[in-house]
Amino acid sequence: MKFCSACGSADIALSVPEGDHRERYVCGACKTVHYKNPLIVCGVVPVYGDKVMLCKRGIEPRYGKWTLPAGFMENKESVEEGAQRELFEESQATVTLGPLLAVLSVPYISQVHMMYVGQMSEPTYAVTPESTEINLYRESEIPWDELAFRTVKVTLEHYFACRKAGAFVVKCDSLS
Amino acid sequence: MKFCSACGSADIALSVPEGDHRERYVCGACKTVHYKNPLIVCGVVPVYGDKVMLCKRGIEPRYGKWTLPAGFMENKESVEEGAQRELFEESQATVTLGPLLAVLSVPYISQVHMMYVGQMSEPTYAVTPESTEINLYRESEIPWDELAFRTVKVTLEHYFACRKAGAFVVKCDSLS
């Protein structure tokens, strides 16, 4: 942040506002405090029978690696709506949304990943500008060494563990 | 947003960037796209024996109403760290953090409230600049008509329902 988005002044500096306890970008001219907060990434483990749908990323970061469909939650939607929107944007697939499966904080990049189970009624999907290839994988077929993000690996491992246990619980964890 | 925080230009307008599907604030001068995303509010249901701790708000909004300790998650922390930080800032209390209890989307204000159960080992707390009064309440004593936010009411109702059922599950809901 180099300029104040409220008044346009370049007199922007990090300081601790009165009554606060953290450094913020504060405008010296109009005194506006500019907050930066974590982003939510929401997504789905799309399930068809004993298989899980993965998408090969057609965009950076991690172009060419495999991922669960997920992306940044938008204003004016619920987490569940965001997860289903991201699923459709990346794969044209739809699901009946099931339980919340994982809440994974990633503090070093100030993100929280929230992943749901989703049941596909048909194996219907299509590549999109965001995904160059889409496949349904059994657990033994998952390309574990070609996954795009650690949150994807942790979510998939937890999904298969829950499926074996016959009960889905939410995994809350923080990745360092 | 009236000025670009990257270049200071006043040539800021809502438009749909190429490859996007939503209106964003885009700078006509330097082409920076400025995203706005939902905020996470994290907090705790602090439990001591059969009682729950509530705080009387000493700040706006909802000054003088009763709330569960909660507040905006900060960058570079986990949801769990944020919940415990907010608890301490508002009440000087500490807990052993228990299960995630509620994930409540509030789309009309672009917030997601994430509430945990927390066990207090001692009934130790103190008023702070944010809380003018703090009390431990049995279920029958909760000031239901004097609660600050609907998310607090929904979370407390779910907490007591889980306690009666003898099992804690995450309530995921969207408040409209």
C-alpha cells in the first residue's frame, strides 16, 4: 500500500492506532486505518462412487499440478455457495454438498482453507480455462506426488481416513 | 475506494477484469485490480462447569449488549490462535480450546463467524476496555433478549443442544 485509498495521500505509514495492538497502514493525512485480514479459500472433495475428482491446474500458481476444486470466497456469498461456485468454475461439475471436512489455517500466507465433501450424482465434468484435465481417481490412483498444494494432500488424506472409519469429522489444523 | 492504493490515481472504477466474472475496483492508470473479500470473525464459547461466560460490550456496535468473546481474525495467525487472542483481549480469560462448534456465514455483511468451545480451568476473568461486565451464566440465566448479535444466539443455542445430546458437532449455516 503506497497511497491512501480514501484520500489519495502518499503519507502512508505502518503504526499502531490508539486502542489497537498491531501495526496497520495508517494515512497521515486523513487518519484512515487500512486493515488487512486473512482470506478464505473454499472448495470441495467431489465424490463419485469410490472415486474423487481432481483437476489439473491450467493457471498459476502450480500450473500442471493436480488440485481439489477450490478458490477465494467472494463477498456476499456463504462458504457453501463459494465452494460450489469454485467447483463449477473449475470443472463444470455440480454436487450435493455434504459435511464440512477440513478447516486448515495457513498462517504464513494468511489464508484459511475450508473444504466440504460433495456427492456427484453423475460423472459429469468438463475442462475449463482453469483446468486442463479432470479425472476421477480411486484412493490408490491419486497422484500424491503431483498435488498442487499441501492443503489438498491433508484434505484428501483426511477424507479417505474418514471414509474408512465410516464417520466424517471436521479436521481443524494449522499448517506451518 | 476512491484512489488506487498502488499508484494514487483517482481513475478508479468498477469493471469486470478479463478472465473474471465479477465487478472489481480497477485502476484505469496502472490497471491494478483491488479485491474485497469476506472477513473471518473467530471466537469462543468459554465454559466453566455448567456455566458459559458472556461479556457486556463496552464498544460499538451493540454497546451494552451481551456477547461471546469474538473478533476479527488477524493476518499471520490460525483461526484457533485468533479465537483465543480475542477471548483474552475481551475478558483476560484463558481456555483449553475444544472442538469447532459453528461456522456461520453472514453474506449480507460478508463475514464468516467461526466459534469454538473452550474449557476454563478456573473462573478467572476481568473487565477490559472492550467489556464493561463479565458473568458466568447457566443456560436458564442467559440474557437471551439482550444478546448483541444473532450469531451469538445461534451459537449458544447450538452449544446447549450439543451438551444435552452429549456430542458436539459443527453447525454450518448461513444467516440471511
